[in-house]
Amino acid sequence: MLQNREGQRVPDVIFPLRVGNDWAEVSTADLFAGKTVVLFALPGAYTPTCSSTHLPRYNELAPVFRAEGVDSIICLSVNDPFVMNAWAADQKADNIYMLPDGNGDFSAGMGMLVEKRELGFGNRSWRYSMLVKDGVIEKMFIEPNKPGDPFEVSDADTMLNYINPKAQLPKRVSLITKPGCPHCIRAKRLLIDNGLNYEEIPLGQNSISYSTLAAISGRGTVPQIYIDGEHVGGADELEVWLGARAS
């Protein structure tokens, strides 16, 4: 039975970690005492929903959470430290504290340790998120107890909406580029100078080709820039778009 522990303290647990080439330990008190913390837990590193949506969106919204008084964002999974560290590097999750609950002690103490033997996973954490203030759980969003891997309420946007429904979200910016392109370099500099984070989609990687570029944008040149789903165009058009935004 999944337990909602709002109003209770988080479990008192010691986590073995890898820091560089050495083993270290961190306690629950180290992580939560005197801090406002958002923790989201998921079934496993490198799994599809966790890698495509759950972790990336928390990483993307981390500056907004900080502006709303959140001191740290923790991603917890019943994985070992080597896997969690490698996953963090692969995801470029620089804004997230990756917490390996390798023995499942914290997850068990939360009442969130579940058996996924049918998948060959053994014991894993159920998917949930929580807001913790000075070690006390203020709010939990627990995924519904139904088959599969539901992902409906523990996402970053739901948590941010609870903290502040009027929080200003960053624009979602994607640009298709190619190595050595001076216009791509100019577009990226314009975005950085205007405080806009972006994801870069380079041609020639992950099967992204000129055919992909033409199919998506209808054009054959780079960069091609999209902001909140709107096709802005190339670097010159981006400059115009930014000028209109500033006026």
C-alpha cells in the first residue's frame, strides 16, 4: 500500500555515494535539515519515461524552482552510485542532486518500495515527488496505483504549480545546427545574451539528417530555431524576434 506521509519527517537514512574515485556517506539530515527541498523518485536510471521526461523537465525548471525558494532538487532511484552518476552525466543534469538509494532503505521508509520482479528489476521505488521543508514533508504527489508505470502527477510542472501557480516558465528553445556553421554560433550567442537556454540538435548525430531538417522546417539551411513551438527561422529572423520581444 502506497503511503502518503504529508506532515511526517523523512526517514533517517545514510546513503553510500561515490565522490570522484572515493566512497562517501551522506545522511538525511545533510540533505534536508534547514532546507527547502523538492525530491522526485523514479523506478530506474536510463528507463524511458525517466530519461525522456521526468528528469529533463526538473533539470530544465531548476532555475525557476530556485527563484521560488527551493534550495535543491533531488532525484532518487534504487540504483547504485555508479549508474546514477553515469546517468547524470549522460543527461547533463547539472541542476539535479542524484541520490542513489541502492539498498532501498529510504524508499522502504517512505512506504514507496515496490516489487517489479516481472520486469527483472527486483525492488524499486514507486514514482512520486514531494516538497520537504526542514525534513518535514509538506506535500506529496504519488502516481496512481495501477499497472505499468503511470506518470501523471509527479512531474516538475505539477510540483511548480503547487509551489506557485503564477511562476514564470522559461521559454522552450530548440535549434537545429551543424558543426562549423557561423550562423549557428551567432544564433546561440544571441540566445545566451538574451538569457534563453536552448537545446541543440546537431545534424549528423542521432540520425538527424538534412532530410530531417527539411521535413521539420521546410528549409535546407541551418540554424532553424523553434521557440515554444513557433518556428522562428534562422539567425537573422531570431534577431528580429528578439528585437520585437524587447520592444
